Amino acid sequence: MNASRLPAAEFEAEEVLRAAHAADVGRDQEPGGEMLQVLSSDGSMAGGMAAEVAGSTVDFAPYLSATDAPHLRSLYRDMFLIRRFDQESTALQRQGQLALWVPLTGQEAAQIGSGRALQPQDYAFPTYREHGVALTRGVRFDEILRLFRGVTNGGWDPRERNFHLYTLVLAAQSLHAVGYAMGMQRDQLADPSLPQGVSVAYFGDGASSEGDIHESMVFAASFDAPVVFFCQNNQWAISVPSSVQTKVPLAKRAEGYGFPGVRVDGNDVVAVEAVMRWALEHARTGKGPVLIEAYTYRMSAHTTADDPTKYRLSRDEQEWQTRDPLARLEAYLRTAGLADESFFEELGAEARSMATDLREAVLSMTAPDLESRFAAVYAEPHPLVQEELRFFQQYEAGFADEGKHA
């Protein structure tokens, strides 16, 4: 549409979008030299993996898995399956089978790469979008959807997976992660035989503007807590572009707290995994926290209640589609001769079977009865809650009586 024909309010909104886009492209789209990358957008090797971090040069090459064909295929498999899961979950929500869905398309490499670097004793604190990390920690797809189906307040036992329940309160998980890391730190001091664990706080660029993030980093730095702050900068805090969130790359904020910050290409699963391995080792060996900024892009809506066409330009989406994390690794696997056509065909069949099983599992989920809802309020029975339960039981019974007289 011609801008001169737009209503005043819409024209103003369009101009704001264009200004934000121009600022973003000018500063962030191609950070040049600041961002670690192993695989280029076309799937070719990008070059060296040495970078300046906190005043010293770090060589990330020892943490790479770029020559390990079985491992690279497994990374691709995880990314492929989690994208298919995302597509099926979006369809289920559109059909009224889920109350809401939070897509992750475009962020598969950031999540799978970081999650696969974790060791069993490490503990991850997610937001509400870390479905890929959940997969790497052994959480089943149907367990994730139990929350979005509304049949449970959780879905899995975090103590079994060392993967916390999803946090819906923005940035609150960063406080939890640092507190847990400080607890592990003290446990290991009291009992050196315990495995050295690291806590990981996942959050987005929007959450980085919350006070909880600042407070978490202050405490983590003060106590050299074994924690990795993993920020997925997907360019949009719902409808607010990253250029409004920060005037410098988010990784540079770590300097103000006195610990290392690294920016990595979040669409390059090989680079993400290598940087995460280094960061975990850094925290695990008593050197304190690390901030990782995974520079990526949310290719879909913030949630299924969101319409991204209202606040971002289609040309941005088209540009980022050329950086697709799955297409990038697939191109490398094919050109390097690390995967043949049968691998991709078998994976496609596996994904279709998974989607069918997932749909059946979701449709068979039933809501818990009223008593169990009230029983989950407190760990022990509470007189007030019991009184409220009796009230609702009488309330529901009244509808049954009306049905008899109808």
C-alpha cells in the first residue's frame, strides 16, 4: 500500500517500524567480528573459532564437534524433530486442543546446541519456550503439552530431569538459577565428592530489561556462582525490537558485572554447542558466571495469541529465512558427505510417526477432577481450602439437580 494513502496512525506505526528496522540493520544484523560462527548461512565452514573474551583470547576449537559425523546427525535429528513438534503443537492449538502455544521455530540451534552441551548433574531453568532444551533433558513431547492442554500445573518431575518447570513470570527463573547455583557451590564445598554442577538460566532479549536479570547477575558475580546466563536474542520482545531493548550487543553487558560475555551465531548449532561447552567448563571450574548471547530470530509469532505482521516487516522474515538453522546444517551434512538421502527420508518418517502419536496422546488427555485441583494449593490440607472445595461441590451439584428437572 502506498504510504500516502495510509491513515495517520497506521502511517506513523509503519514509520516507527522502518526506523527500528534501519537502526537494527545498521548495528546488529551483521555484527562483524563480534559474533562467533562455525557454519555460514550456506552451510560452509566459516573459519577460525578464536575470539577476545574479557580481555583475553579464547580458542573455542577444542570444544567443536564439526568433524564428528554421528554427533552432527544427532544434532540435526533433534532440531528436525523439535521443529516438527512445534508445527504439530501450533496446529493443535489452532484446532482448540491447546489453550495456548509458544512457538520456537528459528531458535532450534540455540536450544539444541546449548542443551546437548549440558552434563547430567547440570540444572537448567527455562522460560516457556525452551522445548528444544527440554528434549535434550529427556522430557517427552506429550509431557510438555500437558501444561498447554491445561491438565496440569507442570508436566514432568524437574528433579528427575534436572530441567525445571516452565517459568511464565518474565525473568524470574534467573533468580532461581543463581540461587540454585549458589546452593550447589556450597554443597560441593561441604562434600568435594559431589559432581560439580552448573546452573543455566535461559531468557530472552526482552527479559534482559527486567530487574531480576540485573539482580541475578550482581549476585552471581559477587559469589562467583557456577551459572551460565543463556540469552536467546531473537530480535523481538513480543513487539519491541532489540534496538529499543539495548544500545550495545547484549553480551557486552557482562563486562559491567565483571564476568565474560560471548556473542555466538544462534542459528549455528555447532558454534552454540562449542561456546556452551566452554562456558560450562568455565563455571564448573570455579571461575564464575558467563553470559552467552545467542543471536537468532523468532521466525514465527511470540505465541499463538500474537500477530507479528502488526509490528515487523516481511523483508526481515525473508532475510532470516536464508539463515535457517536446519537448512544450514543439512547443507553441511550433504556437501561434506556426512549424511545420505536415506538418513533424511528415515528422519522424515520418524517425525510423521511422532506427530501422529503426539496428537493421539493430547486428545486422550483428560482434566483432573475438582478435588485434585484444590489438593494442589498447599502441601498439607488447609481448612479454608477445604471449605472452598465444599462450596464448589455444592455449586456443581446444583447444576445436576437442574438437569433432573429439565
